[in-house]
Amino acid sequence: MLSLRDVSLALQGKALIKAFSLDIAAGEIVTVMGPSGSGKSSLLSFIGGDLDEAFTAQGEILLHGERLNDVPPERRGIARLFQDDLLFPHMTVGENLLFAVPRMPQDERVAAMMAALETAELKGFENRPPHTLSGGQRSRVALMRALLARPRAILLDEPFSKLDRELRVSIRGFTHDHIVKRQIPALLVTHDLGDAPLGGRILKLTAAGEVIDV
Amino acid sequence: MLRQLAALPLFLIFLLPLALSLALILPTIAEAAAFKALLNHPQLWGAAGLTLFTGLISTVLSLICALMIIAGRIDKPPQAGAMLALPHLSLAIGLSLLIMPAGLLARIIALPFGWTSPPMWATTQDRYGLALTAALVLKETPFLVWAFASLLNRDDLRQAFRGQSAVARSLGRGPASVFLRIIAPQLLNRTVWPLVAVLAYSLTVVDMAIVIGPTQPPTLAQIIWTDLNDAEPAIEARGAAGVLVLSTVILLLLWVVGLSVRLGRPYSRKWLSGPPDTGHRKISFLTQTWGLWGLFYSAIVILLLFQSASGLWPFPDLLPESLTFSAWEKLLSDGRPLLTSFLLALGTAMTALAASVVWFEGMRPSGDKIMLWLAAFLLCLPSLLIGLGQYRLFLALGITGTALAMFLAHVLPVVAYVFIMLQGPYRGFDQRWQTTAAGLGQRRVAFLRQIKWPMLKAPILAAFAVGFAVSIAQYVPAQLAAAGRYSTLPIEAVTLSSGGNRALVAAYGAALMALPLIVFLLAQWLSRPRWRAR
Amino acid sequence: MLNRRHFLALTAAGLSLRPAFAADWAAIEAEAKGQTVYFNAWAGSEQVNGYIAWAGEEAKKRFGITVEHVKITDTAEVVKRVRDEVVAGKADGSVDLVWINGENFRTMKTEKLLFGPFSESLPNYQFVDVEGKATVTQDFSESVDSLEAPWGMAQLTFFADGAKVAEPPLSMAALTRFAEANPGRVTYPAPPEFHGTTFIKQMLLEAVINPSMFYKPGDGAIFSTVRAVWESMLDGLHKNCWREGKQFPKSQADVTQMVADGELLIGFTFNPNEPANLVAAGRLPPTTIAWQHKKGTIGNTHFVAIPMNAKAKAAAQVFANFLLSPEAQARKNDIKLWGDPTVLALSKLSPEEQQAFAATAAPGSVTLPGPTLLEPHASWVPLVEQAWLERYGKG
């Protein structure tokens, strides 16, 4: 379970998000919506651990009971997905995926990578450079990469906004399914209501900085 | 057809002169007797070994230092411009003033020990060329840092790296891992040719080797230099044979390095995507050395300035017996060399820049390879050889001792450096910007002037500044082409310094730095990002 | 009023079999007016540069000639430039007058790159000390043949800080003993640098009782008869040299600087008055002393020559003649200005002119002079250089 306790965010003294608390259960995807500039991405940065210095944040982040505030980003076990797939351009698709696989015997790592490719319906793509893949394919690889790291939570920052409409639908479904399957708490930030999973909790971040349950 | 025209400027100022010069000089190179004489040279093997050692080690060390510095300053890339302005010769002189047995360090250490004579250290001119290697590393590291920083200052790359770093960290990689596996490889991919230029320079450097390198044996480049300068045709021919040998060695070396990289690629790729380290290593505090580098360079400049104004300064005095400005008076008494140098540097750097940009805009990227190879090839040739070839060309055309000859002599290496420095960043420019602009109805020229060039201002200004500095420091080809009719700052410096007046040498060392320094600082200031990165 | 000089001139004109220069000379001077002479001369010394500047101004005032001092580092550059221009068929060469001697002269003479004969026809040549200074007509044992005009004298001279060196060593053997007593404080620049080569030539001359063999052409066979002795002398010196003789400084200028620093105790030069110059310039301490070896040190004459494709041959000759004039030679000899010894015979000058050459002692002038030894034949140079490189060139 991912918990936020009295979290608030301010930019150069001006309050962006007023203090709120949130619990996200395993396998639950909570969607946060709000106008651009409202601080949604910064909230994710705060949770992920790389909040820009210009911001000040307060409150506690707890993951499975562990307090994460002073833990560096790489130790938090929280995966991030962005608008851009951000696949490493100097590595092949396979290497991008391998990069995320934790420490274990090499043949097991490769097996995990191959399995991930198959799940993404990209079998045989391991030696392809990222730029030869289509947008949808890249999104799938990005998600698989994030999941291969066996994260304890996952943060999604408008991950579908660059995809076209039809693709969006399939990738959304793909993403939701896999997150639920892994039973990881997830926080999704978007300005498109359609991105939210059916039946999932939706929070709205108002211009006044309040978080409202919708 | 229009595409081909884009190659015309570079063709005229670089390719054609280079080809003609080589054609005129190559017949002299291939004399069998000269090769035999070279093989009989008693110092040949020692010199070759020394050259390879100092060249390779200094390049590798420079690369490691540059990467370490960048790793420590990823968010705020360091500005190396001022350091690049210090001519290599001046750096070597300053370093030797610092570490030689009668140098400043020795004098400071002598204080508690009460020495009255300089110690018998072999700090300069040491057998293995360590002092020379140190001088090379000191000079080349800021150059590489500058190359890396120009890339990091590009908005698009910076954003991409930020995002990728965040992703990588979210996948459980510590900062050191992120730098080594994600950022560094992408930086290196884009700076191959500057690295080649560094290697070529270390293997062919003469003036630094003369000042601070060993004599028995000297480096191969030095032997070639001495031979090529000899009036005796047989010895001159031996020197030319030496050039061929050295150039072949360099090409072979590059091929070997390229091969090793290729062979090692599977292993390096495996490592790149390998399992996370257990330690989540932070980037060591040892990378925070940039301040020290700046301090060191400042110390060298101050030492040079100080030396330029000092009279008799026997060991172990910490201060000279008298201060005198006679060296500066001499230097400033004739303003013509300074003006000539400045105008040439300005003209050649701008021309090289314009010609390169025209090439990049008109020619396909696949054509770059030829230019890059030729530029690197030029840098691998001892300047004396190419200078001689050019000189023969000018002689045949009857233009020795003219302004045109001076321009052509200076522009050749300037083009090489400018092209090499600009190719990576310019070609790497995201094409989508152009499509975006076209989609907005913007015409090509407007796009260039308002979007592309401003976005590329950092690499463009960097290339200009480097070209300017290279031109100012040009000696051999200029001296030959001038045929006694023109004098530039380096020509004056070398001649007047052959009398061994250390104050005069230091004064010229400092003067040679002044103009490039101003240009670099200007370039740096003009290329700062418009907003602090978010 | 007839004075001695006029008398000599008339006699010379009457006795000489060469064409009477009086009439020709006026024509040359007339042609020279308005010409520019590009005088290619080594510029590593402020004193030299200052002198050439003065000479240029005088030439302008008196003869209407403009003199451009083309500053060069190594005369070999000029040789090559002239050679290249002649081969390329360039008639108006970039060099009108060049400061030259020794190997470079020999090269230019052999390759027929020089204009002349001309020097012995110069009006002021009559004052040259051909009898007393053999090197004026034999340059490195190569006959001058009037192809270059003598300018000044040079002799290998040693110097040191008198406060540190009480008894200067007056021979190579003494120098070796000195090195033993002061290890690491003596050295010489590495051949083939000019001064380094001279040093080892000096060692060669002192290696045998009768050095006359070196004035004839040498080859490998002849050399091998003295090689062992010469090398053992060098070995003996090297083991107590700076860096144990494994490394050598690059140039004589470096050695001079190291003496000024105190890193070396003994330095040397080819201009006997250079130490005094350096003291006056504040680059050596006032306690500097200078000396030559008791049995003599190598000396020679330096010259000015005109390339065969020079553009301003007339002006070059007029300027060369001016450089030979008693007035110009006296000024050059002045230890406060340059201190380069004259090529003229003082006995051939009038009493007033002789006064101008009165030797002034200055701190750093030679106190222990020695005779001038002739340079060995030029063919010995590659022999000793190669031998030295083979034995000592690998550190």
C-alpha cells in the first residue's frame, strides 16, 4: 500500500497543493486530474524522490509502512512512466528491458526479458533499436521495462497523451491489466478522463490546490 | 545540383588546397634512401615508443578526467572556455616553470630544507615523458569537457538526459550507474571525432615536447621536426619519411582502437544493461575537481605574468630580485603582428564556420564521413609537412608572402577543428523542429535564423572560439607562407624566444592567450541558456 | 688631406687586379637608392635586433635604402626558402641578404644559390683582417671565394658566477674534474643543436695532441682512430653531468637560463661578449666571469651573403658594405650595445677609428682569453653527431 500523509506542495512560497492524505491499495490505480500547471507532475516527482529544488514539499510518503522521505530515488522501488517513452536511444529494445531486470543469474535475466517481450507482443524485437518502433510499441516496451524492475509502486505521468486515439484505448487497457495483475499501487496523472480505469478512484486537483474525491 | 554546391566553400578553402599540397609534397616522401636513413637513426625506436606511450596514456587520462568532471557537474555543465584559450605552448612553459628543479614548487619546498641549489629532480624532461603527459592531460581535458558541455547545453539533449536519468533511477540505479551506463555512452557516441583529434594531437605535438619532454630520446615528432628543418636535402628527406611513418602509425593506431571498440562492443553492451550494482554508488566527491582545475590554470597564468615581469630570479628566492617591464615593452613596441594575428583569426574562424554550416545544410549526413576523415587526417599530419606542401603550392602559384597565402595557411586547420566540433551537435539536431517549423509555414532561411541557429548557438559559438584559438596559435605553415613578409604573434614569439629570455617567452605566452581568452569568454557568455533549466 | 686610409685606398686600387671599384661602386650606390633590403637574420637577441635596427636607420639616412629585418629562428629556413624559390624559378626572391656561416654557407655555395663573387669588391673590405683572422676567408675550412662578406667573430666562451666558481676550468680535462667535484651541475645541449655539436667538436680537438687531422676531410676510417679516446672523455664527463648524462638540455639558451637559476654552474656561448651583455641586461648576476680554454677554443667568423635570386642586389651590397665600415663595426663591438667582435684589422684604421674600438671592461667580459682554434672540416660534423647519437641518444 502506498500512503501519503498530509502532503502539501508549494512553489516559491505559493501553495500549489494543500495538505491531503491518500492511501492506495495494492493493484489499485488512483487517477489524479487537474489543469496543467496545477502541480500534478510535481506531486509525482515528490513521491518518486526527485522533486526540483524550486519546490518545497511537506508530508510523509509511506510504502508498505516504510517511510520513504529521506530515501534516494533509486532505493524507493517506485517506477515512473512519462509522456515520452524515454527508451535509451543507445541501447536496443532488449537491452532497454534487460537494464531494468534486477540482479540474478544472467540467463534468468535474459529469460525475463524475453518473456516481457512476448507479453508485449513484441517477440523477436530484442535487437531492434528503439527509434525503429512505432509509438504504441514503444509505450508497451516502456511499461514492460518499468514492470520488469519489480517495483513496489508505479507512477504514471500522462503516459498516453502522445498516443493516437485508437492506440490509446489498447495501451490503456494493456497498462491497467498489467498493473492490476502485479498487484502494485499506482498513481496516474492525466487531464484526459478516459485514461482512468473503469471504476477506479478519481481525484481532482483544483486550481485552489485542493484535492477532491470525485 | 544545389546540394553539390553546398560543398563548394569547403572544397575551395579546405579540400582543394589540402589535396594540392599533399600532391606537391608526396613525391619527396617516398624516397627509399630516406627510409633507410630513418631506420638507421639511432633514436628511432626509443622515440617511437615514447611517442606511443605519451600519446595513448595522455588521451586515455584526459578522457577519464573529463568524464569524471562532467559526472560531478551534470546539472550545471562546467564552462571550460577560458582554459581553452591558453595556448598549449604557454601551458607547457607555465607548467615547467612550476615543476622544474628551479621552479616555484621546488623553491617552496626548499624553504624548510634550506637548499641553496636546485634539487636534482627529473621533473621536466624526464625519461618516460611523464611531464609531457601531464602537460597534455592538462591541455586536453578542458577541451573534452568543453565538447561534452556543448552537448549538455543543448536544450533537447538536456531534457532527454534528465528524463532518462529519472527513469533509470526509478528502475533502481544509483547516480553513478546512471551516468556511466546512460549518459556517458550517449556523450561518447557524439564526441568520437574530437577524441580522434586529441589522440592525433598528442602523437604529433612538437612545441610542448620541446619545452617539457625528454631529449634522449625525444618524441618521434621532434625528430621529424628537427630533420625537416635541416637545410641538407638528405636529412630533409629523412624527415619526410618520418612523417609518412608517423602518419601510418597514427592511422594504424586509430584502426586498432576502432577494432578494439568494435570487438569489445558485445561485452560493453552486456555491461550497459547488466544487473544493478549492489551499492547504489553515488557519484564520488572525487569528481568535484573542476574548481581545482580552474585554480591550477589561474596559477599558471599568474606565474607566466609574473615571470614576464621579472628580472634575475636565482634559486632559491621566492621573489625575483627586480621587476622589469622590458619584455612587455619589446612585445608591444610593434603592433603589427598582433593585428595580423587577430584579423587572420577572425577571418578564418568565420569563414570556416560559414563554410561548414553551408555544408551541413546542403549535404547529406552520409557525406560527412569523408570530411571528418580528412579533417582528422590533416590533424595527424605534422604541421611542418602540410606547411611545406602548402608553401610549394603557393610558390607555384606565385603567391608566397601575400595576404591570400596567409589566409589559406591559417584556414586549413581551423576548418578541421571547426568541422569536427560542429558536426556532432549540428547533425544531431532534432529534425522534428524543422518539420514543426515547416508545418507552421516558416521558410527555410527564417527557420535557420530564428530557430535552428539560436538553438545551436552553444556549439556554434564553441566551434568559432576553438577555430579562433587554433588560428592564433598557428605557427609553422604561417611562417612558411609568410616568406618573411608578414609576421604574426607566434612567429614573433618563436623567433624572439630562441634567445632564451624567459621573461620574453612568458610575456608572449601570456599575450598569445589574451585574444582567444576574450573570444572564449564572449562565446560562453553568449551561449548561456536563456532560462535556467527546469 | 691625405691620411693613412686614403693612402691605403689608393695603393689598393693601384695594386689590385680586381676591377677598380670606385667607378662601379658609384653606379651600385645609385641603383641601390630607394630599394628595400629584406635582411634575414636571427632575432633571438635584443642586442642584435637593436643593432640591426640602428644599421637600418643609418642606411636609410645615408643611402636611401630601406632595411627590413626579417626575424628568423634558424638560418636553415632561409637556405630552404632560397632553394625552393630558385627551383620554382622565382626571379624576385624574398631574401636579399642573409646572416650565415658554416654548414649553411657550404650548402648554398655548393648548390650555387649565392650571388657573387662580391664581398672582396666592397670598398670597406680593404680593412678586413685577412692576415690575422684565417676564418675570414675559410669558413669551416670551406673557401669563401668572395661569396659572403665577413661581419663578426665568434669564439666558444664559457661563463659562470664568479661567486660560485672560484677557479674556472681551462680545459676539457679540467672541466671533467670540475664536474666530479660538482656532480650534476655541468652539461651541454644535445647535438645536433649547434652549440652542442660545437662542444663535442671541442672535445674532439682536445682529445688529440695534434688536431691538424681535423682540418682535412674526415671519414669513418679516420674517425675510428680517435673515436675511442673521444668517447672515453665524454663518458668521463657524462657520469658527473646533469641528469648523469642521460638527458640533455635542448638549447644553449636553456643552459644559460639554468645557469641563471643556479641549476647549472657553467654555461657557454659563441659570442665572447654575451655574458657581459646578459649582465647588463640583468639576466646574469654582476659577479659573472667569462673565459676560454688555455689552449684555445673553436672560433669562426659569421658573414652576410646575397642569394642569387635576390631582388635588391645593389642595395644588399651597399648595406653589406656599410656593415663592414669601421663606424658600424665599432658600434657593433661596443659591449654596451652588442659586443660582437670585429672582423677588421685595427692596424688598417686611422688612430681615431681605432679609439672607437677601445675595449671597455664590463662585468662579465672575458678575463681569461684563449687563442682561436679553427673549426674542423665540415665533413667531421655528421661523423661526430651520428656517433654521439648512437652512444648517448637513448638515455
